[in-house]
Amino acid sequence: MFLSLPSLAAAQNAAPAQPTTGFQDGGFFIQSPDGDNRLAFGMVAQLDGKFELNDTVPVSSTFTIRKLRPTFSGRVGRYFDFKVMPDFGGGQTVVADAYLDIRFSRAFRLRTGKDKTPIGHELLHGDAFVLFPERSLASNLVPNRDTGFQAQGDVWGGRATYGAGVFNGIPDGTSSSTDTDSNSGKDLAARVTVQPFRKPGAPAGPLTGLGFHLGGSRGKEVGTLPTFKTSFGQVFYAYAAGTVADGTRSRITPAAFYYYKSFGAFGEYVRSSQAVTRALVSRDVANHAWETTASYVLTGEAASERGVRPRNNFDPAAHHWGALQVIGRYAVLTVDDDAFATGLAGAGASQEAHSWGIGANWYPNPWIKWYASVERTTFDAPVAPVRAAEDIIFIRGQVAF
């Protein structure tokens, strides 16, 4: 009996075995009993119908596979996490995400590889959780996915999160496609998000969902300049032929957000400045944009930046229909006057775009989502003719887990 006591004590103190297979929000998974090694398979698939109601606009109505992203993520040796996510949408194959983390603690982990650049608030929302089928005009002025090295973490008892690192550097509104840099310049980028009234584990109050975001970057860019597009994909601003990036680029984007019960809203301002050159003309072109988005869940579930979880999943036999959310958005993007005054803007470029949209999202269950929205974008230009307004209808079916 005395010989058996040590083994009994060890059995009582050992961590309970975890499920070795199953399904969670991260997808289907298989893992070791202690959870130190894990492989999960997820998916984001978005199937769109886009219809332009104005025949004078140079874009086509179409059905398309917007995103098709199988996701492989997991853990090796307890402290090392990874994610690989290709994208087969739009008839092309690219690597959207590919990174490796080493976790020292919740407050500090290091990530190397390709991921979203930590700058824009709306752009950092998960692809499966955006309220409208496409992000707003303001996201034209921040980079998307880039390759680099960054530190991340949660601090202040979970009230604040941060990300900061060095990246190859890409033009506004784009993602790295070659995953290499064409020049030696690099971008330093960082963001911090604070929810001062959030207390993990405590009941939610009226101010729990109030938060603030600040992101920015600085670096040098030589070569390609961005074009600015509507959510439908119409290019409304491009630089004149022969105009290139040639020097310092800086971005800053403050934002605020608020979620309480069924209501959610956020607003963001973005300013992006880039040194550009064409022939003998050199200027610092500073473009800016802002947007505000609001939502309300008609069926009473809680709103959040990670979507809506229906109180009752879709089950017609039980008269359960999921959750229904209504949404609205207004956004403006303005190009620097100097770009037009000095001939840096391309022929037919619009200086300003205003966009508003309304819509509804249906969540039959946490993994299926249907979008339906109407958007109108109008344009201003310093010289005639002014671009015709863009009126569009979006419909999207999505599966994400």
C-alpha cells in the first residue's frame, strides 16, 4: 500500500487528458492528450453575387468565388504555434497567411512570416467577421498582408493588446503577392487597442465594450504606387504614368469602437503620406479617409467584432431561424490637392469618393452567414467630366470555421 501511494498521488495531480479530436471555432482538430501538439483544419469560403445598377460604370456584374481559404493551424511542442492559409479565390492561388509563433507568455509572443500588418482597425477585423461584403474606402490607405517579424501580446489584465514589428513594406490597400521585397527599405508598423472598462470574467456593463485603437507605420518606399478602388472594384484614382514612390511613407489611424448588447459601432480615420516623383516634380502626397459603421441585431443576440452567435441555430422544424442583423456605413476618401495641381494624378482620376451603404446579415448558425447590401458611391473631380455614381447590390454566402 505504501509503495502505491506515490503513483496514486501522481495520478491525482496530473492534468486531465484533453479530447484528442473534435470541432471548435478554429475548425476540426486532432491533438495529443496533453494538448501540447495540435493540428486544426478550418475554412473561409465566400461566394458572391455583385450587380451594378448603372450601365455607365466600367465594371461588370458577376458571380464570383471571392475567397476560398482552407486553413491549417496548430501547435508543436506547447510553445510554438503556426498557421498556413492559401487562397484559391478569384481564379488565382496565393499564400494569404503563413507564420510561426513562439509564445513566451500571454503578454509576449514573437511572430515571423506573413500576416496582416498591424495598422488599420477595420482591416484587422477577421475576414469572416466584416459587416459588409467588402471593407470601406478608408481601408484603401492601409496595407493588408505583408511579410515580416513582429511582437504581439495582451497586457493590463486583458484590457489592452498590441502588435509591433518590421515588414517589407507594400503600397496602400494591397497585400504582398511575391512575399519578397523589391528594395532594401522596410516599414516599422505598430498598433495598440485599449478597452479600459473591460474586466475579463466580470459581468458586462454599459462601458465594457468601449475601446480605442491607434495604429501607424513609417518607412521608405521606392517604386509602385497604389490605386484606390470602390468596394465593387472600380478604380477611381490612379497616379499618372511615370509617377513612382520615392522616399518616406507614413501612416496613422486612430479609431474608436463600442459594443453593448445588440448594438455595435466603430469609426476610423486614416492619413497616409508618401513622397512621390514624376519627371522633375517631387511632392509629399498626403491622402486621408474616414468611415463609420453601425449594426444592430434585431433578434436580440449580442453584437461583437467577431460576428453574432445565434441564440437558436437554424432549425425550421423547431421554428428557429438564427439571428438577423441590420447594418449601415458611410465613408469618404480624399486625395491630396497637390497630386492634381502638379500633374501627379492620372487622366480621369477622381479626387474624392463618398460611399454609403445599408444591408442585413443573416446568421443561421455561428459558421454560416448570408450578406445582402446596397451601396452607392459618388465622386468629385477638380475638372469635368465627373465620374458617374456607382450603385451596387451585393449578395454573399459564407462558410467559416
